[in-house]
Amino acid sequence: MPLLVMKFGGTSVADLDRIRHAAQKVRAEVARGYDVIVIVSAMAGKTNELVGWVGETSPLYDAREYDAVVSSGENVTAGLMALTLQEMDVPARSWQGWQVPIQTTSAHGAARFVDIPRANIDAKFAEGFKVAVIAGFQGVSPEGRITTLGRGGSDTTAVAFAAAFGAERCDIYTDVDGIYTTDPRITSKARKLDKISFEEMLELASLGAKVLQTRSVELAMRYKVRLRVLSSFDDTDESSGTLVCDEEEIMESKVVSGLAFSREEAKLTLVTVEDRPGIAAAIFGPLAEAGVNVDMIVQNISEKDYRGHEKPVTDMTFSCPVDQVARAQKALEEARATDSIKYEKLEVDTDAAKVSVVGIGMRSHAGVAARMFRALAEEGINIKVIATSEIKISVLIDRKYMELAVQSLHDAFELEKAG
Ligand code: ADP
Ligand code: ASP
Ligand code: MG
């Protein structure tokens, strides 16, 4: 039997009506002759509520119990989806992660897949079941504890199942009808793309476009999964939504394909650190150990900068998510207390946001950075930090200008027009 994976996100299973609506889409694929693996998220808002409860109960919580609580939202929707399908005379059953068993690492809150054995589910399909409903976002560690995959992780569950079961396609049903040039909530000029390359989607996701979890795109790219994003609210058919695929399949040739943003960024500057070999390692080692996700890094070039010291000094600036600032400060202060680093002061700016332009066309076109900086200058937006890679340019700016920056860059690169 050909097999499809269909994933329904939180708003697509937000209440019993929405679950029924989603189940009808599943039934339609079964009627077309497919066996279906359905991956469900928790009902909209549920995971946030569970995360809140954990934090209120225990601020420095045990990550294993966090996962036990936070994974439960998906168990409810998996059971309800199986019941709804049964009511429609579609033979279905639900599976929690440990029942498959979905084997993951024991990195609680951010676990990764190790293996998805097919035997149990294949046996059910062989018995005549048409649909396996899987609770997304969860698995089981080698120690036998429940794990979760990080926020947005049901996307990754879906792609991992599509890879493990050789699915014809992995359809991600959500509350938008595809992947847009940027988040359509920020500008009404955002344009839906018919196709986008794995590389570009990977950049957009890792730079903040939460329409797909980054890890899901990585897995789809590695295992050549045909990945599609489409609306669970509209009528859909074979050609709906946006296909994430190899570059070669794409005709559109715009230099910049999309914009992503990340709202909660912070900029930290260590003022006056020694300019000597090993200083970066001495700073970023403790930050890594403390689990701080350092993103952009800038070190001033300062060969002749002494500032009254005997040896040359420099400043080191980096960015990280706002909610990791306290951890970063603590790690740096501890390193300073042991004398492994010295600095005059630590400046912390928690009002930053990151805006990025992404496009594989940048590999062969010059001038994208200049155009980006000009567009921001015309709006009077100051750039705090710049970072580039082969197919993206990111800038850190004041958070209050983030929407304006996205809108003006969308105009500057004429993204509302097809290329
Ligand atoms: P789900 O609950 O279905 O997983 P998410 O909220 O995780 O849905 O992801 C869908 C949301 O992603 C959309 O509502 C949209 O606001 C946001 N989004 C961000 N960037 C983009 C983009 N480039 N294209 C489409 N949606 C985007
Ligand atoms: N329910 C989880 C979350 O909100 C996983 C997901 O929906 O993908 O992050
Ligand atoms: Mg999501």
C-alpha cells in the first residue's frame, strides 16, 4: 500500500470540531487508497499551559518530569483523533511514543531520534488498520523515561516517520496555506511560494520562521522526504500548499527568496578583554557549558588598542536568546571570578531582534548586503551586529523596528512579485 504521513498542528486540532475536520482529510486519503500515519500536536495553547504549570510548581524543574508533563497534550489529541476516525468507520488506533517505541536520546526537552522500529505499526497495517495515529513531539530515552523533542517538535516526528516508513509524502497541515516569503502575519504583501529548497527552508527555520521546526527540515533534506506545508482549514488537493524540495526542482530564480526574524534576542558586550590567543575560547567555553546558544559573534579588530593597558585589548560582542541572558551573565561572572577571563564591564542589551534575508541566489550575486543596509538606512534603523553566510545575511536591530525592517526589506527585494 502507498503510505502518506499527515501532521496536524495545534490550531488544526484545537477542539473536537477541528479534530473532526482533520479526520475528514485523513479519511479522504484513505479513500484514495493510502495507508496513513497521522501525527498530532497538542490542542492549541495546551503545551504553553503545561510548560507554565511546570514552571510554577518548580522553577528549577527536573527535566524528566517536565517531559512527563509537557508530552501529555499530544496523548489526548492522539486518542481523540483515533476515536474520531473510528466513528467515521476508518480502522485506526493511537500510539504514544513509548508504545512504538520511538527511541530518542536522553536530552530531556531537546531529545533527538535514535530509531523508530516499524514492526508494531506494520503489524497493525497488515491486520487491516488503515491509520496509525502517533502522538507527536515525544519519545522514550534509553533509561525508559518519556522525552520531548523541543518546541515545534511534532514536525520532526512527522518527517522522521515519513523517512522510516518510506512515505510517498509528508504533509504538514497548519493554519497557513503554505510557506510564504515571510510570516504573513507581519506583512500582507507576503507571497505564498509554490516550492522552496531544503537549504533555504533550513536557513529560514533556523533564523526564526517557526512554520517548520529546523530539525524537521534537516531530516527531510537528509532522507529526501517530500515535505509539503498546507492548510487544514481550506479544501486542499495534490497541488495545494508549498513543497520543500531539491534546488533543481525550482524554476523561480530570485536572489532573495525569503525573510525571517527572531524577536527575543539579546546583545552582550564584554568591554576591554585582553587581545591574546585563547581569549575567545576562554569566553565561549563556559558559555557553551552553561547551555547558552550563542549566535552572532563580533570581535573588534584592534591591534593598536591599549586603552592605557600594558597589552592590547579588545571588545567581544555576541548575541543569544533573551531568556538565556541570566545564564550567560552567571557563566561569565564565574569565569571572571576564577581569573580565566578579565573584563572591565559587561554591557547587556535585551531589546534586540534579528532580521535575516535568505536566498540561494546570493551564492552568485553580489550587492545583496548593500541593498539590505540601504533599505534599513532609509528607515533610519541602526544595525547593531551583522552576520553573513553563503545564503543569508542577518542583522541585529532594536526590537521596536523589527516589523518595519521586515516590511521595508520585503519591498526592497520586491518579494511580493514572483521571480
Ligand atoms: P502549527 O501549530 O500548525 O505547528 P505553527 O504556529 O508552529 O503551527 O506554524 C505556523 C505559523 O508559522 C503561521 O501561523 C505563521 O504565523 C508562522 N510563520 C512564520 N514564518 C512563516 C512563513 N515564512 N510562511 C508561513 N508561515 C510562517
Ligand atoms: N505541542 C508542541 C509545541 O507546542 C509540539 C508541536 O506542536 O509541534 O511545541
Ligand atoms: Mg509548529
